[in-house]
Amino acid sequence: MGTGVRIRDLLPAAQLADDDVLAVHQQNAFNPITGQNGDTRRVSVGELVYRPRTSLADMVRGAGHNLLDVLNVTTIPQAMAALRTRCNGTGVPNFAGLEIGDYIDGISLGGIAAPPGGIAPGVWNNTHKNNRIVIAGFNYYKSTGVWSNVITKNHIVFAFDRAIARGRMNSTNSNSGGYAASEIRQWLEGEDGNGSGPFAVGLKNAIGDYLLTIPKNIANSVWLDHTVWIPSEIEVHGRPISGMFMLEGSQRAISPLIQLPLYQKSMELIIKFFNGVRTSWWLSSPTASWSSMFSVIQDNGQVSYEGASYTNYGISPVFCIA
């Protein structure tokens, strides 16, 4: 549990805001306390810790809370299991006390093969923090899909705070077939988007098998599954800039057509680092004007484009758990 102030040392309760968070630190003497769902937990009243809810977590890198502390667990799989419980399937979720920008450190991705032509992910490094994941949204994709493949489960969207690897989109300068047909997608999540790609397999080994498969619209009436993917221009910036959009029967920016909350308030969280150095990174949107390129975020934060075979751009995927 992080540092805080004991309840008995607080100023009058009237000075607490409605959205302030009370976190619990359990010790020797316990008394029952009833939660909002009627469940009874035993906590040490004298050790209740007041922690103000930060307003900076979705604007400043690292300003969020460590989710292992928030959830009072000691391992990453335990945190993921607790978050799945909070999602509560198709029932009423409990996202109380969770914020955009809250993070998990310590994920080791060593042993995963490098993406084609690129640099492989690594073990956890507490200096570079390449493998930190942060909450990027809640129920962002809920109700999307088509016919029998509609997302009904509550979920939490995670994004990697930095680039986890470097690589190319394709072996040649071609965006034919868009992201769905790219080499990088096969490496991340498998050709069918079912989580069979080397990266998805390694990620599940590290955090547990909690990934939610998301159907995304990539062309007219064409929906493809995704489990770990590179975000589109719209998911990062809220609108198409260089990428294709709504081209019937052809490539397009993948749905949904709203911006991830993590990227709404600050460019700081859009700019990525790899091994401590600012890096340009790939987006999944093929460019509208050139058949050889995909959109990218440059290391200065600008949206641009690059030939699909360029190997020196970062890979910073997103995924959902449920």
C-alpha cells in the first residue's frame, strides 16, 4: 500500500471530495466494514489510509497509482484476476477507485521472439520501464461488433506506456490489406487475431490468460477479431489524419470511431520511449494517399507516415481484459 494519512489524523471530513479514494491497509486489530455491494470485509479502522484521487493520472506519465497497491495484491496475475472480478462479466462492473493512467510495473516479456526485422521485447527494466501497462479506458468497445459477435462483457483497456519492441509493418513497402494483413499483426496476435501470435502468447504467460477478443470493423461489412493490436489514428487522436477512413470495400481506420481516454488530455502520453529514448511508433492505419505506407507518431508527437518495411519504429500495442 502506498503512503497516506490515517483517518484519525485527517482534518474534518467535510474537506474530503466526493471522488476521493479511501484505501485499506490491513493489520492486527480488525472490525467489520460493509462495502457498496453489501459485502462485509474486516479492516483495521485505525489503519484506514486516505489517498486523494489524483487529477493528473491521465495527463502526466507516472502520476497514476500502482494497481498492485490499489488492489492490495502482490503479484501481476493476482492483479489481473482482481480486475476481472471487478469487470463482473456482463453484470454491473465495479471500477471504483480505478483511474485512467493507473499502471502495472514488473511485467517481463523476455523470451518472446523479435518482430520481423526488429528488436525483441525484454525482461522488466526498472529504469526504462518499456513493459509498463496503463489503464487506457473502461468499456470502450462495449456493444461494438456485428450480429452474434457483439461485445457484451465489461472490460478494461490497457495500453503499453512505452514501446515494447521495434519492427516493420511488412517486408515490402506495401499496405495492401491494411493492418489485418500485416506482418506485425501476425507477430502480435496471430493471423486470425485469436491471440496465437508470439507476443500475445508471451503476454498471457506474463499476466495470465485474461485477454478479451474484440471484433473490429476494418472494411465494409468485414469484422475481424483482435486480442493485442496497434491502435489506429482514431484511437489515438480521435480522427483520421493521414490514414484511410470509411472507404467502402477497402482498407479503413478500424472501429470504433472515438479516441481512447488515455490520449485525450496530453501529448505526453502519446509520445513514446524505447529503452529510455524517444521513439517514433507505428499506428495501424494505412495511409490514404500512398499504397506503400502506414501512419506513425513521430518522436516529436507529430502524426506522419512511413514506408511499411521501415524497421526502426516502435511497437506500442493495446489490449483488453475481462
